Amino acid sequence: MIDPDSRVEPSVAYATLLGRCPRCGRGKLFAGFLKIAPACGVCGLDYSRFDAGDGPAVFALIVEVKFSPPYWVHAVIWGPMVLILSLGLLRPLKAGLVVLQYKHRAEEGRISH
């Protein structure tokens, strides 16, 4: 393990696009295609506190609500693109949400009484 303070944190774009640790930029973020690793193998950052959840699907909903394309456009574009976009963008979007949660020190919400 390296000292987490011995290296400057990578940019959000770098860590997101390469699927790297948001603290050291060297360890892998994923343990499979979409499965987040339990921790960074280089600096030891615990990834269990981060949860991208359904965040990537929200982006598709925003496009639909904002632009409301006609049905024929959906049929022509989304038929072949569903597979390409879902497989090609899901991993970077999930990585981006985890990296941003780390950068902004996001924690699970709590309700106080």
C-alpha cells in the first residue's frame, strides 16, 4: 500500500474514464464489468461507502423529459443504440458517480428527529 497523502488526487475525468481510484488514481475501481471493488489495491481506500445506485439511468430520463423526441426517432435511434450506449456508457457513468461521491465527501443521508 502506498501512503494516500503521497500523491495528488487524480482529476474527476481521469479517474472516471479509466475506472481508477479517486484518491490515488492508480488502483482499479472495478472488480468486474460493473462491480465496484471492495477497496483500492494500491492505497487501500474503502469503496464500500460509495453507491452509484440507479444514477446512470437518471440521465436517460432527463433526455426524454427535456427533448421529448417523436416515437419514430426513438425507433430509429434507440433500437441499435440501446446495446451500444448501455454497455459503453454504464461503466464510465457509474465510475463518475463514485468518483464524485469521493471528491465531495458524500455520505449516506440521515434523518434527524
